[in-house]
Amino acid sequence: MRVALWLLALFGVAVAIALFAGNNQGTVTLFWPPYRVDLSLNLVLLLLFAAFAFLHAALGALAALFDMPRQALRWRSQQKERAMHGSLLDGLSHLLAGRFIRARKSAEMALGQERSLSNGGQRPANAAQVRTLAHLLAAESAQALQDKAAREEHLKQALEQTSSRDAQETHEGALMRAARWSLDDREPDAAMAWLKGLPQGAARRTLALRMKLKAARLTHQTAEALETARLLSKHRAFSSSAAESIVRGLAVDLLNGAHDVAQLQRAWDSLEPAERRMPELAIHAAQRLTTLGGDAHLARDWLLPVWEQQGELGDALKVKLVRALEAGLDSLDGAWLARIESAQKANPRDATLQYLAGMACMKRQLWGKAQQHMSQAAMGLRDVRLHRNAWRSLALLAEERGDHVTAAQAWKRAASD
């Protein structure tokens, strides 16, 4: 459509010129005494147009001629700048290929070419970024070659080049690489110092949080490591199962770091509600509280959410739950006894619950119920420790009622486990 319109316009101009030139009877007379020259108006217009075109072409040629030195200088600058970027790319390629000596040489060559351009007054627009990346490339190569002095020197110069606001991203990258190198050298304190230099937004990036988590774990800062792991979990840096495992492990370390009941209470309160509902954590916290001589009622309060979902627990976790509850049966109240009996009646074939109900009845001196539950539990328990305890309890119950033969047989079964 556009071509058709141009053709129509061209034909229109041609027709207008033909009409004007064909019927134009005008003349132009030039007097140059004693001569007189008569020229057609069309010829005069044609000569004027030709003179304008010739003058324009001549001026363009002169401008191009006088601009040749500047063009040559610009061409040489472009060649040097291309060589500088080529050296930088070569250094990156060598680094990825594991040729660290060549990578450092290429980075240093790029630095030399950039310096030559700047000294010649032809500084590239991205000179600061090129210098920073070249220094980081050389520092990365020096790190791989275990040349710590060269690494620190290049890192220092890279950080000096990124002091301006427009190089903020490169500056953050340099700090992160410095933290990574410190972690590789097993210097977590230095890594934490580098990470603290990051702005708040950069410090919450996944890469920075991963390094912070590793540094915090190496320095045994469990609380900070746990908080970092939570952030990584929210950022979906790990799969759900991996994130839960990491958080659970750090929470266990936090609980293990408590050396008295008050510290354990603070550690427990610092956990998030979802973490307190984790069966492994709640059971471990209750066992830790019992070990430290804490209140058994508080331990059972911590275990209550786990008990409410005990039907969904695996055999191993259910055994741990029973052991944790067994440790505080001396102060068992009526509400918990009712819960245990209700759970046992709902699952009469569960030997673990039968064992717990039998132990609870023994503590409350309900010998008949204890005998009944323990006899059934002893036949079905798979856990060695609970199985041995069940036979030992049956032996004690037999001795309580004076049946020494049955007691001896029970003691023998307990000793054989």
C-alpha cells in the first residue's frame, strides 16, 4: 500500500513538472555589455539545481576529507575496545574450563588494554565495570591457584572501582564472591563480615542467604542459622522436604544448646508454631526437658499436639513418643490417663499404646489393668527396649502378688532381650 501511494505521488510530481515545463514560455536575459544572453527559464532552473547538487557534494567530500583523522582515531579505539572485551571473554572462558593461569593472564591483559584506552583519552563508557569484572576474574583465578595475596589485591582494587552508585550491583557481587572465598578457606567469621557489608535487599537474596546459613552453622550460631533457614524456606530455595529437614536439624541443635530449664524454655518459645508441631522436635524437647529436671506437666503440654496426631506417626516416632511420656508417668494426671486409655481402646491391637497404658496403670497402682495391658503388649512389641521393660514390669507385678515362678520366667525373658 505504501509503495502504491509513493508511485501515485511520483506520477503526480512528474505530471506537474511536465505541465509547468511544457507550457513555460519564460526566459531569463543576462546582460554582460556588450553581450546579451537569453536563456530558457527551464534551463536556468535546471542549472541552479545542478549547481546546488554539485556544491552539496563538494562540501560533503571536503567534510569527509577533514574528518578522516577523527574517523581513523575512532576506528583504532574501537579495535582496542573490541580487543579488551575479547580478552575479558577469553578469561571467562578459560576460567570455566579450569585454565586458571590463562584466565588470570587474559584478565590482566584486559586491564592493560583498558588502561591504555583511558590514558589515551578514549575511556570506554563502561570502563569501571570492565575493570571490576577483570579484577574479580583475576581474583577468582588466584583463589583457584591458592594465591591468597594476589586474590586480596585484586579484590581490593575491584571494591575500589565499585564505590560509585552506578556500580552497586557489581559491588554487591564482589562482596558475595569475597564471602564465598572465605567459606572455601574455612573462615566463616570473615564470610559473615563480608555479608554484613551487603545492603538489606541484597542480603536477603537466595545466594547471600545460602552463604550466611553455611557460615552461621560453621560458627555454631544456631539461632541465626535457624532464622536464615526459615527465610530460605520461604524463598523456596530448597524442596519442602529438604527445608523441613534443615529447619528440624537446626532446631534440635538449638534445643541441645540449652543447659538449664530456663534456656530450654526460651529456645522452645523461639520456635515457630509450625515447628513446635513437628513430632520430632516436640518429642526431643520433652526428652531434653526431662533430662534437665524440668516439669513433667510442661513436657506433656509440649507433647499434646503430637499425641493428638499419634495415629499418623510411624512406628519409630510412636516409640519415641511413648518413651517421652513414660519418663513423666510419676506425675500423670487424670486427664492424661483418660487420653491414654481412650487411645488404647480405639486401637486395641497397638502394642505400643498397650504398653503405655500398662505403665500408666502401674504408676497409679491399678495392678489388674496393668497386668492385662502388659501381657498383651509383651507379645506384640517390636522395640527391644520397650519389650524388655514390658517383661520387667510383668516380673514386678508377679512379685507384687507373690507369684515367684511367673516372676522368674518374666525376669528371664527380660534378660534374654
